[in-house]
Amino acid sequence: MAGVRVAGVGLTHFGQIPDRTGRDLFAEASIRAFEDADVPRADVEQLNYGNFMGSMAEHQGHQAPLMAEAAGLTCPATRYEEACASAGVAVREAVKSIRSGESDVVAVGGMERMTNLGTPGATEALAIAADDLYEVRAGMTFPGAYALMASAYFDTFGGSREDLAHIAVKNHANALENEYAQYQRSVSLEDALDAQPVATPLHLYDCAPITDGAAALVLVSDSYAEANDIAAPVSIVGSGQGSDNLALHDRDHLVRTPATAQAANMAYEDAAIGPDAIDLAEVHDCFTIAEVLALEALDLYPYGEAITAARTGETTIDGALPVNLSGGLKAKGHPVGATGASQIVEMTRLLRGDHPNSDAVEDARTGLTHNAGGTVASAVVHVLEVVA
Amino acid sequence: MTDADDSGAPGDAGFDEWLAAIADGNGYYLESPTGEGSLPPRRICPHSGSTQLEEQPIPDTGTIEAVTVVHVASPQFVDDTPYATAVVDFGPVRLTGMVRGLDPDSVETGMTVESTVETRATTDDPLLVFRPV
């Protein structure tokens, strides 16, 4: 089985840039990735592209060939849609293609344009990741769904709004030096606790922002990297995916996310490691409670115990297991269809040593990325390792 | 009967009948031969894989398992805010809906409610509603 190297990574600045078209955003991220990779565009055999709400935000379906064109590629191109896990799935399918020997060079990425919809419009667009008949028509919003999970978590295991606020404070602190982050500013515990409610117990700073942005990667096989003298020290050594019932009320638990556990078990087995080998993680913190649910389903914490991880400093930059050193979705931003690829970008930079927060994890060799769709009806986990 | 309303627009067969049955006080769920519950439209039980699904009456009352008060809504619900969204356990199935009949902030887990169908404040679309008993 061929190994998969991350040859190049690129991001746009994440933020509120409502006038920029999706094709322009993706082109910018792809230029950075190809400059970083030093791989000719003519060698690319396929483009795997993630996007969720382009049909609503830009009235643009059939986006993959458009994005290939924008990125200067003439290869076959396919769009993957799995809500906020769209780009995670695009990465996973690229890994499978290279491992199978089908491809040596795959371009992967994602783009989401959201702020042009306005907050109500983006709220409506995000909600369609839920069950339309039984959830959306009942008034359930995306923050509302995670709020139900937070409420159930507090009832089952304990925990407080203050525990969640510590996660927001941590992730904002991590983003301070990240030039691509939407919010390069700190948030105090008081700011987080005093912010306006969105869906109780979640308030404004418990929620990832609405974000425009794009991410791109160039993935190559070991043999291609070797033959072409490509510097690509980071490898994707584990990949896994899981699914669950779409509607939250149809799940066995409101406080567990088995799709993440399924994806993690598959990725750990694939990488031939256990969770104790993970030095740092980028997890899908679309809401503060989502970081808690992820750490538990990833088996990095026992169920019921990750709620205090940020508060006690275990997951802060100088903790035993730094989580979301990029700033996470919370502070780096969450252009939903790009997020899964952006996590691989950030983890690669962290492990290679060219991320502003790399110095804090100088000895780190193994990182995990976790990308989730909806209320975790979809989850994708990747394990990255420094191999050269 | 698949018209969602009187407009003549296509409806959602299976779901519309289910919602109408809830409105009439004759709500049902689908039961597999091994006793698992699920909601229509459905041909295959997601728990057992059985295709032998039978309509059974939903219990009259359920218990609130989780609740949130939504302050930021989509345009479809903007005039309904703030409102309580709850997941209610009816035994064989759970349902998600809006709790009415008390201040949203006083809705608590463990409360007993019954389900009915009303309309949104924002639009005239039908809405699954829970009211305390």
C-alpha cells in the first residue's frame, strides 16, 4: 500500500469577506498549496473538493469543474458534500486513491462562502444538515441541536457554562498569532459568560463564527515524493469515517457521538497506534460542547471527563494534550465545506514546524484531526505523522 | 393525500399523514417485529433491518429529555423567538418539537408533555408542539 505525503498546504485568510466569489477564494488557497508543494499542476490526476451550501450561497451547483478551472487544473474533479465534514471526506477519498495505486498526485480542498447570506440566511443554510421533516420544521437550529446535547451532557455528567467558556478562552488564545484566523484576539472568561444567548446553554462565544474561506492540499504518494525530490515530511498514516442516524432524537445517546468513535477506531487501527500516541489534536469545535464530545468519542478522555479539560489546563497550549492550537473552528473560523481540509493544513504546519504555535509542540510527532458533519451524523478522523 | 396545505403544492407523503394523525390525537410510530420504534416515511427498520413495520399508537404523553431556549432562529422561525425546543421521550420513539404553554425559560427536563400540531408564529406552516399536561 502506497504511503500518502502532504506535499503542500494553503489557506485563504478566514473571515468575513462577503463580496469574494467562491472560485476566487479557492484559487487563492490552491496557489499557496502549489507554491508550497513545488508540484507541477499537470501532474495532478484528480481534484477532490468539499463544499456544503454553495447551491444556496452562490446559486452554484456543479462546483468541482469550476474550482478545477479556477485552480488551473485540467484533471477530473468531484465535489464531496457531507455538511461540515465535506472536506474531511474529500481528503479521505484522496488518501484511498493514492493508497490503492490509482493516483500519485491528488489535489484536495474545500471552500465555503457564507457571510453573504447574513446571519439568518446562514443559520437556515446550516440547519439543512439536520433532518428536514422532523428537526428543521420543528424549529431546531444547528446551535439549538448542540445546545440540546450540552443540556443533556450537563444533566448526565455535570458541568457548567463556565467549563465551556474555558474552551472558548483557550481556542481564542491559540489563534492570536495565526495569520489565517478570523479572530486574532483574546476573549476573557467574563466576555464569554456575559455574551448574548444563542440557544441556551450556548451563548455567542460558545459558537464558531460564520466564515468565508478556502483550504487546499497537494497529496502525493511516497514514490512520487521520492522520485521528484519533494520535501514532504508529514504523512497521513491513518484514516477513518463513521456515520449515525441523521436526527439527534433517533440516536441511542444524546451525549455520545458514536460516528466519531467509529471513525477514530478505524483511524487508530489503520495507523497501528492507540489514542495514547496522539501528541496534539485538531477537533471539530463548531460549538464548545462539540470539543468535549469529540475528545471523549476519540477515546482521548473517558466519557464524562473532558468537560474540565480546558479549565484544568490539560488541553491548553502548554498542557499534556494541546487541542486546537490553530484556534479551532471557534477562533480560526469555520467555512464549513473547507474546514476538514484546513485542519490537515494546520496540523501539517504544526508538525513541520512552520506554524506560529509549532514551538510549543517541538517534540510532537503524531497529530489527529477530527471533522464532523451536522450533529455528528458524519465524522472523519485522520492521523498525521512526521516521517522524514 | 400528500398536499401539505390547501395551496395544491406537492407535500411529503408519509410525513404529512403522520403529522395529521398527531393533530387528530391519533399519533403513531412504526414498530418492527422485535419491538423497535421508528418514524415514517420508512420501509426498513433502522434498528433491526426488518421490512415488516406496523403502525402502533404513540403513548399520549412523554418526558422532556433535553431542552434549549432558541434566541437566534432561521427566517422561518424569527417571530417565534425566544422558543423552547425539546427532545421528548415517548418510549418507543423520541420526537423533537417546540414547547408551548409556559415561559420558555421555565421548561425543564423531566416534565411530562403531550404532543399536538399548531402553526408557527412566523409562517402558517404546521409545527409539532408539546404542551405540559
